[in-house]
Amino acid sequence: MEKKPANRIQDYLVFGEFGGVNPSITDSSTFTFLTSEKMSEIFEHEIEGCYLYSRHMNPMNHFLSDALALLENTPSAHVFASGMGAISCATLQLCHSGDEIVSSRTVYGGTFALFKNIFPNLGIKCNFVDIINLDEVEKAITPRTKVIYCETISNPMLEVANIPELRKLADKYNCKLVVDNTFTPMIISPYNLGAHVVVHSLTKYINGASDAVGGCVCADKEFISSLKDVNSGYSMLLGPTMDSLRAASILKNMRTLHVRMQQHSKNAMFISRQLQELGLRVIYPGLENHPQFELMNKLMNPGLGYSGMVTLDVKTDEIAAKLLPMMQDNLVGYFAVSLGFYKTLFSSPSHSTSSEIPEDVRNDIGMTGSIVRFSFGLDFEIERTFERIKECLYNVGLLK
């Protein structure tokens, strides 16, 4: 029987140089060779246990990459200095001048800007679609399409992508399905559902401490090797290299990921239900009225919940502008972007992480200035957090 993601990580044992329970950090940018022949051999192809230069790979990054491959149940993985580094290199490795991407229109703002503003300069066109509407996705595919791109749960509108059906379209039109799983590590396993390539911002849930920036690409060995090729690999030649000290820190934090995801999800479910009972418009894939609630239940791994992300519509931009700093003053958490921190974070996506998306597109998908995105933390007494949120909602006039 196939192991669950948490068990795969739990069974991953890496010993330090002197038998330590944490692997030793190789704090070196370059590595020595014993023979001229070995140097030539390593430059021609990757050899297990042999390293040439840390931009290509080093032992600590290798350990973290292996752990991430276990997390996503892929044959291989590679770490990057940021999530955007991972997304950029993965898509550029698959697309060249004249090619096209079909992307969800509700992706992270940085991804949207990359596809809309940067890739056309390289001759790569992106068609943005409603990823939930499979007919619209199929109509956007052309003979030039090389990638279908989506997020497992979209940022910030929390739409759930039908990964198995998108894979069928990818197979039908001979393109690759790339899925950003940042919002749902362990909760959903996109590779098992049909994704060819899985990307993450390690900055968020996987690290969980808001003290490091990182990214990864998880895929088959052939694709990961192509990223690191010394002649044509985008990871190797663009150089978004993760620092080995950061890799060690993230690897340590991965060991508690399953515990953290359970608590994030538990808190988000409690708050979303309480807010809904107050008559507010709440978007959360664990609520029965979410449009993809049944799909989410089919896709998800059991026992980890529905993620810690909740979106709340507070009706007006003015209320949102008052509410966000007020919740910070009332010790709900931090008025800050990003997610996956042990403390609750909240922000206005249309004025921050999704501001790169054109206003007409934001309005079309309902991402107005009244939308507040929560990343619920590991609060021990979530009832206390809710009471603080409710007090703020009364104070801004949203509740009477």
C-alpha cells in the first residue's frame, strides 16, 4: 500500500557526518576532484554522491530535494532560491519562443505578471482562462500550447483545480500539466492525480517560519536532470541557487509539516464556519457551499483538513482598509502578505500580492478590494482568535 506523504517524510533518515540526527551542512561553493577524468565525467553527466559546484547542486540541497520528492511522490526534485525561481525555470524549460501556455487566470500575482509581461518578450504567449471551465481550457489550447498551468487551490479565490481532468486535456493535446501546490502540501498530491510537474514556494507552509525564501520543482528524473544540464538547463544557467544553510533549516521544519497542516486546517475550518454563521460571505473549500467542495474531497489525502487559507468578503474597500490594521492591533495576527506562518496573517490581495493582475480581470473573478485573505496560524485557543475577529467586525460596522 502506498505510503501517505507524512509517512514518506517520517521514514526519510539522513545522518550527519559523525552520525548526527541532522545532516551535516556542506558550506562550500565548489568541490575538489581526485582525477582529471572524474572532473570531465561529472561535467558530462550527474553522478550520485559527486558534486562540482553549488550552483548545480550540493549535499544539503540534495537532501532537501530528496525529501521534497518524497513529499510529492515524484521520482526527483530540485530546490531553488525562491518560488518564482522554480516557476520561471520549470516553465522556461518546457516552453520556447513561439510556444504558448494556457494558465488559470486566478494564479498568484507574480506568476500572472511573469506570464503576461515577461514571457511575451521571449516569444512565449499565455492564454488566461477560467481553469474550472474545462471547455474554456480546451478551447484555449492551440497546436503551439506546451503547458497547462494551474494552482491546486488558487490564490486568493480558493478555486480547486480538477487535476485529473486537466491531465486528460494535456494528454489529448500533447502538452504538460504544471501545478503549483503551495497552498496544499500533503493535503493534495498533484503528481499522483496526473500533474507532470509540481512546483512550490517553500517560503510558505513547507518552511512555516517566515524566515526563509525558497522554491522547488518536483517531477520525473528526466525533467529534473534537464533543469540542471550544464549546457541547456535553466536552473543551472539562470542560477536561482538555494543557500545550503537555508536548505538545512527548511529540511528540519518539514518534519513537523503534517502536524502544522492539521492545525492550520482545523483553525481555518472553525473560523470559516463561525464567520458563515454570522451571515458573511466566506470562501473555504471545507465548507459545503464551496463550488468545488465535492471535488476537493475526492482529491485530498485524508486526515489533514482543507488548508489554512480562508477568503472573506467584507463588502467594501473602506471596511477592508479599516479592518486589517485593526485586527493586528487586536492581536489576531499580522497584517502582512505571505502565508503558512505560525501566527495568523491577513492581507488585501487586490492591493498587494494580486495587484499585478489587471483590474478588469480581478473584477471579473470577484477579487475586489473588499476581499480579505487569511492564512490562519497555529493558535491554541482558536475560539479566542474568533472573538477578537468578531470584535473587529463589529467595530468596523460589518456586523450590527
